[in-house]
Amino acid sequence: MATTDPEETPGGPARKALWFVGLWIAGFAVVVGGAYALKLIMGMVVGL
């Protein structure tokens, strides 16, 4: 973790890029999921 040398890290830059993409997708999923949940809750409140 202390070094950014591709030789030291298994996978090198490709692995770092994959981790970054995975993190971005996870963040996007959280935002979309939160918005959907809020919409669902608002729909229930209006329905009641």
C-alpha cells in the first residue's frame, strides 16, 4: 500500500483502474438506490 510501483503491486495499474471503476460503480449504485428508496417512501406517504 505504501508503494505505487507496478512491480510491487500484483496486477499493477490495471488492478488499480479496476478498483477505481468498482468503487465508482458502487458509489453510483448507492446514489441510485437512495434516490429510488426516497421515491418509494414518498409514494407510500402520498398513498397513505
